[in-house]
Amino acid sequence: MPSAPPQLRQGRSRARRSGSGSTLGISTSSTTSLLDRLEVAGFLTRVPNPTDRRSSFVQLTPGTPDRNDTDPLAPHIAALCAGVPQADAAAIARFLTDLAALTPDTTP
């Protein structure tokens, strides 16, 4: 299951639909398709933007499972990360950032 947009993970009640695609690095049509499937599955609802009729917000539904409930590796990854000293974590983050920079950008 995809991760929720940062706005929702940070405890905000809703996020802009248009921002979700850029966060995930997918096209507008792929975002719409993904949101359609998540809405049908009951994970989210779309709420009209009261200040802009052309846009909408995405809102998690009550009871949407936490990623830790749906991703069997999440608790194991969290435990591994918790055991990494802060100084090592910074070095690992730099390494992963440099590694990601080597891969071609496939964002549509």
C-alpha cells in the first residue's frame, strides 16, 4: 500500500489531491487512478476545496489502517532504525541520498 502524503502523515486532516502525485512521483492520471482505487476501497474520501471549486482535498477515512498494520516489514524496519546511532544515521542518509542521485529520474 502506498504511503500517505506527508501532510496526512504529519497529522493534518487532509491534503491537496494535486500534491499527492508529486509527492509520489507519478503523473496526474496515475494519481487520479490511484485515488479512485483507494476511495473505492474505503481508505479515503475527496472533499471539495471551499476556496477553489476546481480542486479538492483528499482525506483519510476513520479506521484507515496505519502502515504498520498493513506492511509486515514496517515494525522490523522501525526496530532496525531505532538501533542505529545518530552519527551513523547521518552517514547512512548521506550515502542513500548520493546513491539515489546516481539513478535516472523516471518521474513522468
